[in-house]
Amino acid sequence: MMTFDARVKELQARHAELEGALQNEAARPAPDPVVVAELKKQKLRIKDEIAKLSHG
């Protein structure tokens, strides 16, 4: 079983990966709005999970 701290760190790392992917997509000459929206949704889900874990 994963410890609380390890889970939060894993989520933070995944959030950072998604941020990088989002920046890469946004830097393209014609960013795909579907890809951008999906990356943003994934980031929000992870952020929400981190918040839930952090606040009990």
C-alpha cells in the first residue's frame, strides 16, 4: 500500500507532467482544443484529489 506522502508526491509529479504537456500543446502553431481541454480536465482531477488527501 502506498503511503500518504508517496501518493501526494505521485499526484504532484503527474500534475507537473500534464502542465508540461499542456504548455507543449499550447506552443504549437495550431493547438488542438480537444487535447487542451482534456489535459486541463486531467489536471483539475489530480488537483482535486491532492486537495482531498491534504485536507482529510
